[in-house]
Amino acid sequence: MWTGLGLLASLIMVVVGCHFGYVLCHDHPAAFLMGLLLGRWTYLGFKDLQDLADEQIDTPEPKSYDLSELEAMAAIRETLTYTSLGDKWWHIRDLNLDDGRILASLSLEEEYSRYSDTHFSKERVLNKIQIVLIAEVAPRQLGVVKVRYRFVVSATMSRRSATEIVKSIQAVLDEALAARSKKPEVATAGVAT
């Protein structure tokens, strides 16, 4: 979102910078250089905002659950094992019970196509995405654990679909852990008062 706005704002700032650069120095090449520098600084500012937003998504706040460390790791492993994106599945690369860490990855490709010449032949463009999930489970108290996720995302073109995948798997994992941490209530039906 921020990079799209950054491109638009930087183009506007190039035009504004060229105009004010020409007013200041009455030299077209210098004015164009000032406009380019102003547009570049504007784009870098918006790019920093996008990086901060992605970092907040990739490293969410840790949450606590009423589970043992082994139960929490089993819930995470089971959820990742049976969660798919069509024909793409999470692959558990490392499961370390001693450190309370699970490492899983997901790789996918998105295909874009565009016309490249006057004969309307299509050029195939791929966006290769890899998402690595590092889940750490640490005991806080007896029967209470703290679960922390960290996502490492690499994409060749756009990371928009990777961000959606990260948000959805966070919600699925939180829901699975919350469902397991609920303690069953004792039935009191048929008790006379």
C-alpha cells in the first residue's frame, strides 16, 4: 500500500521539484536534477513506512496460552501439517522440543503474463515467494506458555499475497491454540438447589 502511494507522491514531487528548481536557478538540467532528488527522497520515505508495516506483520506480539509446552508445540505442528493453500503445503523443516522451536516453510509461485511484441505473444513472468515461519514456545508459569511467531518473507516481485498468507496462518494458529487452551467446564445439569 505504501509503495503505491510512494510512487504516486514521488512523481508529483518530481514535477513540483522541477518547477521550483527552475524558479530558483533558471537552469533546466539543474531543475530536473532537483526534481529527481526530491522524488527519490519522497519514495524512500514511503518505502520506510512500508518496511515498518511489513515488520509489524512479520513479528506479531507474543501471546500466552493455558497449555503445556508440549501441547502448544503439538497444536502448532498439527495445524501446520493439515493447513494448505490449494496444492501448496507447509513443510516442517525442524522441530526442536528442547528449545521449543518449530521451523516451517512454504514456497509458491504466482504467474503473471503480459504482451511483449506486436504479434501478441505472451511473456511469462513468475513471482516466486517463500515464507519461513519460526514459532518459539517458552514456558512462563506452570501450565502457561508464551508463543512467539516470526516470519521471514522473500518475494521476487510483490509481497502482497505473502502478507495475506502470513495474516491468515497467524489467525489459524491463534485459533487452534486458543481452542486447545480452553478448559472443559464441569457439567452441573441435574443438580438440585
